[in-house]
Amino acid sequence: MEKTRVTSNQAIIMLLVSIITIFGGVLVVGAPTTITLLAAGFLVIILSLSFGIKWDKIQEGILQNINSMMVPILILIFVGMLVGSWVSSGTVPYMIYIGLKFLSPKMFLFITCLVASIMSVMMGTSWGTISTVGVALMGVSAGLGVPLHYTAGAIVVGAIFGDKLSPLSDTTVLASAVSEVDIVDHIKQMLYTTLPGYIISLILYLFLGFRFAEGTASGENVQLIMDTLSTSFNLNPILLLPPVVVLFLIFKRKPTLPVFGVGVLLGFFFAIIFQGASLSSLAGALNGGFSQSTGVDIVDSMLLRGGISSMLGTVALLIAAAIFGAPLRTSGVIDVLLDKIKNVAKSWKSILTSTFILHGLFFVIAGSYYVTFSVLGPMFTPLYKKYKLDGVNLSSMFENTGTAFAPLVPWSVTGAFVASTLGVPTLEYALYAPMLYLGLVLSLFYFMTGITIKRIPDDEQNKIANE
């Protein structure tokens, strides 16, 4: 009879090998994350085969994982083209020009976080915020002399803050849906872990801004950038139309890929109309990024970017993550762990602890909260009801160990997207995005102390039992 699931001991061995390989490869050897994931995936596949799991099943799991990542991969490709076309059209240069003209280095990080927060709450998408407003703010950061990893942290905090608390966000809707709770109750519960970390992040950005009170970039340097932009491009307010249209369509909940396609086309036509770009140069920008040097190094560092090719490394990373996660999922490792939890969980605290550990671990393996929410939500919801735990505890735990944690995991879909789009490696901006990891710390504190943990009243519990 064909074996479809590994034993408990085999599952533990596979997890240990995975953890040692990934952290050893990234932190000790210093190998590229893509190669580390492929190495871990290869080892886990060998173990799965030796434990009796058929290759056909593993291959099917790999293809399913890659298929689940196709939309993010396509979005990455469109974002690459979007950046290439918006630089060519003068849209990004004009946004940088405005930012340099009106923003001061001292308040830049604080304002960056607030702007990203507002945009993300309004649009309900961290990806849309990062790939539009975020890209322009990174250019302003370089011009003002503010370290790019500081700015990337501020952008990510603002974008994720809005993504977690906006009723328009797909992750907010999904987390509350799989946990069977009202979306407003879910958002209220998330405030306990999100708001303190967000406030601390804003204080950090104010503190860091004091270092630039005198202006790290000299006035001559900023003026040089502005003069170079104004002479290299035909700058005018109409160039803001592409991002305005894209943000409006995202706010109206239109599909992401067509919206980004509209943004690419607008940038394409504006580049021809306002910058006199040729079709061949635009085709090159869409594929390999904007490549026309201005002759000023600091300006070129802001503008020579984008294109499909800039995202291919991230696409390879996502495919490697799919290969790595497939044998762990198809061999039943997660199911084995969940069975263990059901056997040993004797209190509501142990259920919360188990959720925290298992979902965090599963997310590190899968790299996609769409997968982890959908798989673990229906599994844990009955256990929460059994121990009189309101579903908002589960939904907020999912967001803290998934949505907010994602930008800190280099091989996750979101982590790879952020690093590629903003051009800053994950480990460089992670420390300057305290809301993301403080959410984990606060979650642990709350369910260890019982503070903010919402229980189901006995009368409601009786109704649930009778359903």
C-alpha cells in the first residue's frame, strides 16, 4: 500500500533538517537565500523518498505550490514593468523632485510612515502602497541623505499597519473569515498588538530623524539632484496621473494585475508624449529597466532601475520556496504536528501557544499566508471553540505570525516582494521595522498573562455546543 504520511519521528527529523539547513545556510555560510532553499528542499525530498513518500505525490505538491504563487509572480513582473515605465515617463522623477522640494530630512521617516499608513488603509493593500508611493519615497530618501534601510523600514511598517487594519485588505478579510469572526471585531482585537508597535515605530523614526536635524545631504547636493531631474526630464503635474489612476482603481477594489497593466500603459504613453521616448527605449525599460544615465551618480542610483529582469531573482526565490515547502506539506508533516497538539493541549494557554508556534513554523515553510490561513484556520477553529476561546484570538494570531511577520522572512512572498521593489535586503531593514516583531512579542505576553484574551461566555458556548 502506498504511504501517504510520515511518522511523528520522521516529521521531526524533516523539520530539524529544514531548520538547520536554512538558518545554517543563510546565517553561517552566507549563501544566497534561493540556493539555501533549494538545498533544503533537495534534502527534504530525499528524506521523503527514503521514508516511503512517492515522487509523483511530491511533484504534484511542488506544482501546486508553484501554481499558488503564480499570481504573486505575475504581480512582480508587472511591478518591474511599472517602475521601468514610470521612470521613463518622468513620473518617478517628478515625485522625487516634489519630495526633495517640500520634505525635510528631520521629519522624513516619520512622514514616510504616516503617508504609507494612510495610503494602505485607504487602499487595503501593502503591495500597492510599496510599489507606488514606496518607490518614490526611496528616491527622496537617497536625495535627502537618509539611509535607505531606515526608509524601507518606515515604508513597510506603514504599509503593513494599513494592511492589517483596513477592512478592504484581503488578508484582513481572509483571517477573519477562516476564523469565523466578524471583521470589525477582528480589527479591534488586532489593535492590542498593532497599535503599541506602531507608536513605538513612529517614536523611533522621530528619534532617527534628529540625526538629520542639520540635514545630512548638503543644500548643494539636493539642488544638484533637483537641477539634474529638471533638465533630464520634462517635469509637470500631469505626470502624477498614472499613480493617481492606479491608487484610485486599487481603492475601488479592481483586480491588481489589470490595474498595474493600466499603470504600465499610462507610463508608456506619457514617456512618448512628454519625454519623447522611442518605442525601442521603452521596450528596453520594460524589460531591463530605465538605462539612460544622467551623468550624475546619485541621480542615476535613484533612476536606473525597474524592468522585468529586476524581478527575476525574486521569481526564482519564490519557485525555490515552493520546491522547499512541497515535500513538507505533501508528506503530512503539518498534519502530524497538529495531531500532536490535539493530544497534548489541555488548556486555552496551550492552544494559544500551539497556534503561535505551529502557524509561525508553517508560515516560514510555506512563505504565503494565503496558504497558512486557509489550511490552519479550519483546523484550529473547532479547538478554540472547545476551549471557550473567541475566534478573534485566532484571527489576530494569524495576522501577527503571518501578515506582519511576512516582510521579515526573506523567502516569503511578501518578504521577497519588499526586498525586490525597494531594493533593500530584508535583514537590513528588519531592525528598523519594530512593529513587525513587537507584534510577536506582545502576542506572547498577552496569551501568557491572559490580558486582552477574549473568552466565549458560557451562554454562547452552550449555543455553539447545540449547533
